[in-house]
Amino acid sequence: MKNSATKIVSSILNNKYFKSLNKYLNKKTILFVVFIFFFFIFGYFLIKPFFYNYNSNIKLIENKIFKQFKVNTKIYGDIDYKILPSPRITIKKVNLKFEKKNEAINLEEISIFLPTFHNKKFKNLDFEEFLISNTSIQVYPNDFRDYFEFFTILDKNKITFKNCNLFFLDEQKNKVLFENFNLNEQFVNKVHSISIESIFSKNKLKVKFKNVIDGEKKLDLKLPQINTTVNILFDQTSTLSDIKGKSKIKLFDSILVINFTGYKEFKIFDSFLRNKYFNSKIEGDISFIKNFFFKLNFDVNQINLRKLLFRFFPESETSVVLNSGISKKINGIIKISMKHSQSFIGRIKDLNMVLIFENGDLRIKNGSAKLPNDSTVKFDLLFSDNSNSPFLDFSLNFNSQNTKNFLRKFNIYGSIDKETSLTTKGKINLRNNKIKFFSIVSDKSEKFDKQDVLKIEKNFNQNVLNTGILGVTDFFKLKKFLKELFK
């Protein structure tokens, strides 16, 4: 039987018709036939969606979008199918809501990518990717949490933004704009990655989020044009309702490390800020319940006050207009304490103050410090960076149990040999660098007369403020002022 089968196969192969056919079945012919076969199959699946009646099945498409992308969609325009550059349906005039309670996001057009080899029935048609491109999108701050949560629940299908302008209105109805906004997602081996690139306030912004399922979660942000990076490592147990983690922020020449936990209101602990101006430990609270607000404690280990002030108040003989850079959106309270620090008058101890940031103004309240030679100072300041008339209001109380030794630091000898107190209030015009004293009282009761006050003002303006507000931190300028005063 085996030999008989062999003979039959051999007979077929030796048949003249088979040999004739074999001449044409070379490699090129076979490859061409295979190509034509797959071309027709591929073309069938590409062309078939043209014949679906999309506009009569809008409700079905809305339900499919919700099922596969978890986003509530309301379609008001036409739906068309396009083959190039890849199979997709385009939908005109769409409203999106990530949650039913959210404000609707209005879009002129979206694209839904289709798999090339899809199910034969329209009702079983799958969607692969949701593309929003080349459009302007308004989002709503009250819904931000739902936006973030949305990107944590997708596990296969994805939403992509390409070359969009994304904006929202802040509390003052100012438009906050992210230009050329691009967002891409990837799902590889239980790793969900989101990459964002945009331009914010004329600076490039790059954001990368990596979520390993049941593993680490990392958020990296870069603003390369201003040399700023933010790296956040979230605790594995973190959720959007209970966020825990550690962040490292490099801003210009500063390093800020923050350990945090909370939701909307965060507890800050075991944190620090270091730069060339000062080194401090940080703890406290940061709130996002209504507006951004912070209440922090800074335990300062060391500080270079003059360099720090130069950072905010650039001094120049030709330019007296300030550019502090304190944003009107920064609001909060910082309590500062420092055990000791060196200064041009000697060792300063127990420095304490409360900094209050309020809509671009900086107020210092309850400032106090122990100075050398049994001397103390208490002070309150208000700095307002008003573009038309910036000013510095001040109130100062100085007391010394050993005035003679204190004044010797300024090379002033033999003038006063008793306990002294001095209280003064005034204002410095930061545009023209002129001081105005409202009152000067010595030894708690002796008030300076108007002529003496005008003389002190003239002396102070000429010798201390002649090159700018930072003259008040210049030992040699203060020394010259006091020598003129005690002539």
C-alpha cells in the first residue's frame, strides 16, 4: 500500500501537465499571487467601513466611546470615514464629560481610530484611539481631579492630544494658556506612561508620568528654559484621595525637597530648602481647597541676607524701579526662626518673624532679634511692588542696655553712655529712593521736632539710599549716616 501511494505521487509529479504548470510557479509568481491575495483582503477591510451608516447610529457610537474610553460623549455633527493617513472616523461638534457632573468640553472635531482587521458587524466595531488635534480646548479647574482620575482608569485604549491649545480661566477670569499641547499614552507590560509637551508662558514644558501597576508611580516635570525640574515619587499606596510621596524641585540655584501627604490640603514634613542664600528646614501645610495657600515654618540654619535681598531688589545706580518677581498668585504665611547668624554688627540671636504673602505684597510682622551689647530690635515691614508707586512701610523699635559699646561698632565713641530706646515709623518711596519719617521718638517720650526729622531724612537719603534700598544693609553706608548724625 505504501509503495502504491509512492507510485501515484511520482506519477503526478512526472505528468506533463504538472511539469508545464511548474514552469510558471516560480518564486516571483508565488509572491505576486500572495501579495494580490492579501491586498484584496486588506482592501476589503479598509473599504467596508465606507458603507456603514454612522449618522443613523449616533447613539450606538456614543455608547461605544463611553464603553471603550470611559468618557461621556454627545455628538451634534456629522460622522465620516477616512482611510488616510490611517483608518478612522471623524466626528464634528462633540461635547465631552469625564464625569456627568463635569462642565462640558466643546470640540469642533475628534477622530476615532479603527483597527484594520475589525469585526464584520458594525455593532461589534472596536475603537483603538481617541485623537483630538489642531483645536482650542477650554477645561475647568473644578474638574481637574476628575481629569487626572480619568487617565488612571484606562488600561488599553487611549486618548491623544496633538497640536492643541488648552486653556482655563482662573479666579480673576484671566486666561491661563498651554500652547501646542501634545499628550501621548503607552501601555506596555503593565506600565502606563503619559508624556506631555507644551508651551506655557513662552517656556517649554515637558511632563512624564509613569505608573507601574501595583508598583512605583513617578512624575517628572521640566522647564528647560528656566532651568527648573520637578521629580515626584509617589508612595505605592497613594490614591487620588490620599496622596503620599516625596518631591525634589530644582529651581534656578535652589533645591527644595518636600515630603508630603494629604488631599487638597497637604501636610509637609522632614523637608528642606537650600540655595546660596540660606539653608532651612520646612514643615507646615499647603492647601488647594479654594485657592493655593500655604502656612509653613522655616527653621533657618544659615542665611546671607544681603545676597537674598539683592535677588529680589536689584540695586543699580541707573535703575531704581524694582522688579521683585513676587507673584500676585502667591498667598500664604511663613514663620521664620533662626537661632543665630553673623552680621556686620556682630552675632544676631533668636531672630523671629512672620512673612505674609498677599496678592503680590510682602508683609513682615512681629519681627524681633537680639543684637550684640544687650540690644534688641523689633520691627514690622510692608513691601508693595506697585508698578506706579512701589513703597516700603516700616515700624522699628530699638533698645540697648549698652549704647556706648553698640555705637563703637560704627566707630562712634563717647556720645551716649546710657540705656537707649528709639521708636520710628515711616515710608520709603522705592521709585525715587526717598525716606519719609512719620515719627521718631527716643527714650519712650522725647519726640523729635520737625526740623530734626527733616535733617535726619536728608542725611539718610544722601548716605544710605543714594544707590537704592539695599543701602540699609550696607555697613559702610550706615556707618557714614550715623557719623553725620552724631557730629
